[in-house]
Amino acid sequence: MASMLSLLLVIILLPLLIFYYKRRQKRNEEFWKYIMRIPGPKAYPVIGCAYKVYTTETLWDKERERAKEFFPIYKIWSLDFAAVYNMCPEDIEPVLSNTKHNTKGFVYDFLHAWLGTGLLTSEGTKWHKRRKILTPAFHFNILQEFTDMLNRETQILVENFKKLCHQPYVNVITPITEFTLYSIGETSLGVPLREDPNCTEYKKAVYDYGESFIYRLVRPWLYIPFVYKLSAAYKKNIKTVKTLSDFSTNVIKEKKKIFEKDASYSQRKRLALLDLMLKAQQEGAGIDDEGIREELDTFIFEGHDTTSVSICYTLMVLANNKDTQKEIYQEIISTIGDTQLPSYSDLLELKFMERCIKESLRLYPSVPQIVRVIGEEIKTHSGYTLPKGSNIIIPIYDLHRNPVVWENPEKFDPDRFLPDNIAKRHPFAYIPFSAGSRNCIGQKFAMMEIKAVLCGILRHFKLEPYDKPEYLKHKSDLVLRPAGEIRVNFVPRK
Ligand code: HEM
């Protein structure tokens, strides 16, 4: 049976390998000349670096190892595909600040089955139009209105932690992910997701999609759509996609009911994200039902999973840095008091807390790497050429540990974000929200949400360490994920 399978594999794969290798040869000779000059791991003819198949667990460590071995630049390739990892701020600046390189790498296509071509995955005029429609949803007047909602969600979370805190530790991932999912529902979507019975299934489906994404990523033959469609992984993924899209379709249905019932709704001066899209649709501004669905999927995912991991890692880091935690607590009490809920301007004033969040995002960037396609040849700082059409991978996680920029990179030190220290650094050495025109549209919302939740948690609990940062393992996924739990001990304040 096994030998039959191997024979079948050879019959299918061999012609494909030859086809791709020929395609590769047809590509601009200069392209390969430049790519091959860049250092990189050992490679064999045709299959290149794909002689080892990694898993979601092993890929993470391998990429970190390679980042150290070949710092600051290296390439990987297989068949007709090549990508260059770059950890040099001087090289990243021209890529992210020039719209010629705005196209995302082909791996973003693996997200299309779920996110369609929403803001994260779209390109050209479609992306530009959508960004214009959606930007007002993050205007500071809107964010100001969100403060009360975030405070309410935080209070519910704190009550939840009060029930859990008698245990030796709390795995913060589940309660925090619920908090961020319900928060994006209450704020940007205006839909009470807490009442949606499908939330648990949705959260699991997000994890499943991430796993299937990495599964495909480490198997270059599955990049070929026709081969992928024959695989068991594809069939499994179809089910996951159905769960994900049923969830967002339901959210839209609920919201449309509210929107259509109340005529004055769309006349409000400032509208949150989903309202804004429905209004744009009413006014014929070029966004149809499918467009709303893909943006909603994008924002539910980007708006909850990224902030969730960031809050979880920040709690763990603060539990391990007691003096810093004490200083944040004192700042909260002196800015807001012991009982008041923070206003939007209070949150803006929490400067020390902000530095701690920034430092936590340096060590644990929720989006650990991004990819762009080079639209015009670039000469790198280290003397190589990135040819037009090459995929450049910006490993934010490794960039934030670049030893040339960050002294003692693994150390948590919020003073790195004192204004004088920021001024001394290259502006592209720290990019947790990316940079340039395709930066994170939700970054102010994210900072505000993280601050609101820290205010609530730290006012009620002292955090004691359980997991130590140096022993925490990560795994590859769409966002930075711990390989297991993130455990923190919650001690109620008297
Ligand atoms: C700590 C929290 C967050 C981090 C670290 C983060 C980081 C990022 C990064 C690095 C990108 C660039 C991705 C790429 O180029 O592939 C991005 C894009 C994006 N983010 Fe965030 N994000 C966060 C929170 C949010 C929130 C709360 C929202 C929405 C409410 C959001 C919505 C988006 C969208 C829609 C894009 C695509 C923007 C475009 O291409 O025009 N993010 N984010």
C-alpha cells in the first residue's frame, strides 16, 4: 500500500517538479543571479531548501535559528519560488515607505478562502478605496466613544478573574481572547457577540485556520492550487472556512436588522466600522455584500486575535517584572484614582504604561512577520540586490531583537521608549504595527484597549509570575502564539 502511494506521488509530483523548474528557468535570469548571491541555508537542485518539512512547532525555532545564523539577511528558495528575510532597518525603510512595494507576498493568497480580498489581503485601487472608506471608523471621536464600552468589558473580565484567582495560576489566553472578541463586537461592530452561541466554535476555527496555513506554508508542492485541492488538508480547511464565514454572515444579518429598523441610525455624525460599511453600501459607494463580509472577517480576526496575544504576553511580562508593575499601578492610581473608570484622555496620559506596552510589543509582536513583493530593484545596506518581483519577509520578531540596535535584546526595559532613546534609533527598527501606507489601521484602537484592560486588571490584582519568559515556547501561526498556555498568578489587592 505504502509503495503504491509512493509511486502515485512520484507520478503526480515529478511532472509538476519539472514544470515548475522549467518555469523558474524562464524567469528573468538576473532575478536568480541576484537571489543566489544572498546567503542562505543549504539547498539542493530543484527542491532548493524544501528537503526538510517543518511543523507549526518546529518551524518557529528553525526560523529563529536561521535569523541568528545568517543575520541580517538570508534567502530560502524552492522550485520557482524564492524569499528573502531581512532584519536590517535601513533595508526595511525603503520597502515599507514606498507604495511601489505595497503588494503583499503570495502567502497572503492562502488567506483568501477566509478573508477574501479584504483590507489586509487586497491590492491596488481596491485596497486604496477600502482604506479610504474604513479610515474614519478609527477617528479619535469614535475611539473616545468606545472608552465606556471597553471599561464595561474590562469590568466583566475582572469579575471573571475574581472567580479564577484562587487557583495557583490562570491560563490567560481563554478569558483574554473572549474579552477582545466581545470588545471588537461591542465597539467596531456594534453587535453583542457575548450572546452569540457560536463564539467558541469561531475561536477554535481561527486556530484551525492558522494551523492549516502553516501546514501549507511548509509544503511548497501545496502552493500549486490544483495539488492543494486534492489534499486532505484542503478538505479539512473548507469546513473551517464554513464555520468562520457562517459566524460573520450571522453578525451582518443581525446588524442589518438594527440598521434597517432605525432610520436615524445611519444619519449619526460618526459611525463605527460596520455601520460605516452599511451606509457606504446604501449610498452606492462600491461595497457590496461580499465586500462587507470580507472586511468584517478581516476586522473580527485582526481586531481580536492580535490584541489578545499582546495582552496575554504583557500580563506575563508584568508578572515577571514586579517593580515595573508597581510603577504602572502607581501611575494608574495617580492619574485615575482608586475607583474611577478611565476616560479616553486618562488613557492617553498613561505614559509609563504606554512605554511598557511598547516594550512588550517589541519582545512579543502580535504579528511576528510580514511579507511584501519588491516592485522595483533595491540595493541593500549589506551590498545585495533585491530583484523586482522577489518576496521580502520582514521578521518583526527578529528585527525587534536585532543586537546592533537593541542592547541586551531579551531584557524587558521600558526605558528604551523614553523620547531621547527613541530619537537615537532608526525609525524602522521598531515596527509592531508595520509602517507606511499599509500600516495597521487599528493601532490606536489596540493601544487604547490594552491600556483600558491593564487599568482594570492591575487595580484589582497583583500579578505574580508562573511562566517565565525565558522558558516560554512559541509556534508559527498567523499571529504570535505560545506553544502552550500563558500562565499568570492573580493575587487580589486588599
Ligand atoms: C496589538 C495589536 C495589533 C498589532 C500588533 C497589529 C499589527 C499589524 C501589522 C503588523 C499589520 C501589517 C500586516 C501586513 O502587512 O501583513 C497590520 C495590519 C492591519 N491591522 Fe493590525 N495590529 C493590531 C491590532 C489591530 C486591530 C485592533 C485592528 C482592527 C480593529 C487591526 C486591523 C488591521 C488591518 C485591517 C490591517 C490591514 C491594513 C492594510 O493593509 O491597509 N489591527 N496590523
